[in-house]
Amino acid sequence: MQLSYKSIFYKACSVIRYGIARAYYPRKFSCARLSMLGKRCGFHILKNGKITCHGRMIVNDDVMLFAKGKLTLGDRFGINKYSRIVAHDRIDIGENVTIGQFVSVLDHDHNYTFADKNMELEGYVTAPISIGNNVWIADKCTILKGVTIGDNVIIAAHTLVREDVPSNVVFGGSPGRILKWL
């Protein structure tokens, strides 16, 4: 028997997982309202990391939230299956933001060098990300370090966001560009 996402049992289990995360990270994870965490979520907060939600968050199954730095979420935040947010520095997400499936929000790049024909990975190059209010990020998008996305924005599916996005637009493509003003 497969559980429906709308079943009361599924929702109860999601709230229990949220409670367990709050208990496991009492000083590093805060949320203003009762929220839900889906099954098999990678919920990782490292030594200096912190996740703060200013309202309710709904995290679907198989999502990864990783905070080595600061991750701040606004009220009515939702993220769908197989997406990930990795904050090595800082990621701020506004209110009423919905993130589709297979989306990556990454505030860092790997720092690499070549020595004697061998590639060596040493640390990260980081820059904060800011996502405004009333933003919908459709499936399979990638948001790169140092980007600011304005308010009232739709990011079309399969978009690579590597530059700032103004408010009130539909933004799409790889690399992304303004497709329409709202």
C-alpha cells in the first residue's frame, strides 16, 4: 500500500520528523510554526551552520537541506522532491517561495588547482544568494552563487541562474534571460 501525500498518517509522520529535527538541532534549527519534513530528507547542519524559518515550511520527500553557513527561509516555503539547498556562506529565501523538483541552490563553487597533472580540490569559493518574495522556481533549475532574485518572479524549468534577476519577470533559459515582464 502506497501512502498518499494527502493522507493524515503521512502528514502526521512528516510533523514528527520535523519535531525530531528540532530536537536534534535545538540551537541550530528554529522555525516559527509547525512544519513538515518528508521521508529520506538529508537535513544537515554543521558546526557553525544554522537554519531559520520565519513561518511554516513544507519539505517534500528526498530533499537535502545543508547548512555549513546560514540558511534563512520565509513563511510559506515549499520545496519538492529531489531538490537541494546547500549553504556554505548564506542563503536568504523570502516568503511564499515554491521550489520544484530537481532544483539546486548552491552558494559555492569548489576551489580547484592543477599540480603535476592532478586536480586538487581545496575548499570553496562562496558568495551569498538572496531570493525574494513570491517566487516560483520550476523543475530542474540551478541557482548559482552570488545571485539575487527579486520579488514576484517565475524561474522557468531547466534554467541556469548565474546573474541577478529583477523583480516582476519570467526568467528562463540556459543561461537565463528575461522572457517576459509581469
